[in-house]
Amino acid sequence: MTDDGFVVWFTGLPGAGKTTIASIIQATLRGRGAKVELLDGDEVRTWLSPNEGFSREDRERHLRRVAHVCELLSRNGIIVLASFVSPYRSSRDYARSTIGNFVEVYVKCSLETCMRRDPKGLYKKASAGKIGNMTGMQDPYEEPTSPEVVIETETSTPEDSARVVLTRLAVLGRLR
Ligand SMILES: Nc1ncnc2c1ncn2[C@@H]1O[C@H](COP(=O)(O)OP(=O)(O)OP(=O)(O)O)[C@@H](O)[C@H]1O
Ligand SMILES: [Mg+2]
């Protein structure tokens, strides 16, 4: 473990597995005695951006705030796991340039599988017209062009996915 904080930013479609994988990594790193904070989509939204919705502008405004929180924590030696759909490249690029110690993990999964998993029932609601701006349906998801890690959650288990990320962090010199 180095003493420097850094940010692992998980991006991907709703239901791709970001929270599932980030939670395993959090438990593993805490078990090794690291200071880790998981900033997770919906929970963070309620206190950081209670008045924002899901338009492109609102998502970008929210994620700019998230990026600054990540920067403050990581600057103080904390490993930050940031789990956000973050569908626009511009938001992720903003985070990357604001944070510096930034590792982008693309949690990749087909829309079909995400819709089948539908852990929060959001795809069902969007299909029924009960919510709008659903990423993958009404709204776009812009795939990362050069993420540090790509995880294919259709072909690997959550535990294997977490191991792949941890190994990559070690190779990148972020973890001992
Ligand atoms: N290999 C895998 N990796 C991660 N999750 C998987 C995998 N295989 C199946 N799953 C399941 O897929 C679902 C992923 O849900 P999760 O809440 O982690 O997605 P998410 O990307 O955080 O979505 P959201 O953006 O809506 O928060 C869980 O029910 C999980 O058990
Ligand atoms: Mg999640």
C-alpha cells in the first residue's frame, strides 16, 4: 500500500455491476488496513445534489461536485472508490483532470443483460414510461475510449472482477 490516495472511478450502464464490484474492493482493501471511502451514485446524490435531475446539464453539474469531493479525499491519503453511471465522457474527463491520481474502470455489460438484471427496477419503470432520461434507453451511454481497466461482467464473477481491478492497481503502482 502506498501512502498516496487515489480515485478508482467505476463507470457503466445501470445494473452493470459497479456497486457490487466496488463494495468487494472496499472490503478487501479495508481488510488490508487501507483507508477507503466508497462514494456511490444514489446515496451521494441525495446529499450532494438534491435538486439535480438527470438531464445532461444536471448530471454534469453533479459529477463535477463529485470530482471535487474525490479530489479532497484522495489528496488526504484516502482511496476513493467512485461508483457512478457517469454516461458522458466530458464528466469523466473533468474528473480525470481535476483529480490527477485517477484510474478509470469501465464496468462493461450489454444493455440486454443489464435490463434482465434490473436490480433497481429502473429499466422496467423506464419501459413503462414512468421515468425518463434512463441511460441506455432514452439517454446515451458514451463508452470510455481509454480506461485503465475494462471489466466484462457478463463473463466474470463479481469476485473475479474485483481481483482484476486490484491486480491492475498493483501493476499501475497504486497498491503494493
Ligand atoms: N460479474 C458480475 N459483476 C457484478 N455484478 C454482477 C455480476 N454478475 C451478476 N451481477 C449482478 O448484477 C447486479 C449489478 O447491480 P449493481 O447495483 O452492482 O449495478 P450498478 O452498476 O451499481 O448499477 P447502478 O448504476 O444502477 O447503481 C447485481 O444484482 C449483481 O449481483
Ligand atoms: Mg450502483
